[in-house]
Amino acid sequence: MLIQSFVKTDFGLRPIGVEVVLVPGVSQIQILGLADQVIKESSKRILSALRHQGFRIPPGKQVLINLHPHHLRK
């Protein structure tokens, strides 16, 4: 799944892509693409919110969240 969003920079808003993929691995959420520490810590809150709503990560799958472009700090 690919979602278009924006990130605030010194020069205004810049478009970014947020790609979410399920891949084989340990059941967890991984955020890639120069994510700030605050964004990386949000993976625990995301997982908690999904569980609270009754969703589960399939066993043996991990969620990769890839933020594009890779050179831009988010």
C-alpha cells in the first residue's frame, strides 16, 4: 500500500510517500527512511492502537513502513 503525505521542512511542506508492506519475519513494526526518533517510537503506539481495535499482525509477518524519499529527514 502506498500513501502520499507531507513533511514539514525549513522550506515549507515537502511531499513524501509512505509505503506499508507485510514481509516474512518476527511480528513487529519497522520504520525505514531517515525517520526521526519520535516517529520510530510511535511504532509501539501504532501496535497498541491496532491491538486495541482488534487487529493482529499475522504470525510470522512483520510490517515494514518505508518513508520516501530516503535522503529527507522526517
